Amino acid sequence: MCCSHLLVVFGGVAGLEAVVDADENLHVNDASVLFNHYLNTCPSQGSNTIRTEVCALLTRCVIVNNNINETQKVIEMYISKCR
């Protein structure tokens, strides 16, 4: 294991960028500078919003498996069950 602690942050509908822009106490223009690692785990979601539980599942796949192909399989499985 590469680390003993992990904090995962999910943004709102407008993303973490909007949160950073709205916070007058933060003097940064780029949300990614606030984190050691900044990763969009659902970059091609095809929707303006994604349910938090779906994003959490997909993010877990990326973190645990470190494999985008496995994550794609989970996405396809979830979409097929939602139809």
C-alpha cells in the first residue's frame, strides 16, 4: 500500500473549481493545487451531474484497481442495470 491515509473529495454540481472560486479565503485559481493528487474519475460521464454513490463506486474502482479498464466495466455494468 502506498499510503496509510486517504481523503477523497467530491465536488458539487459545478465541480471543485466552483467551490474554489466562491471561497474568498482561498487565494488560488486552480483547485488542483490544493491536493497532492487531483483526479477526475468520471471525465466522460456524458451528463452534467452524476449521483454521488455512482461516483464513489467508480472512484473506488480507480483507487483499488488502479485500472481504468476495470472501471469502464463497472460503468457499463451500472448503466446496463439502470436501463
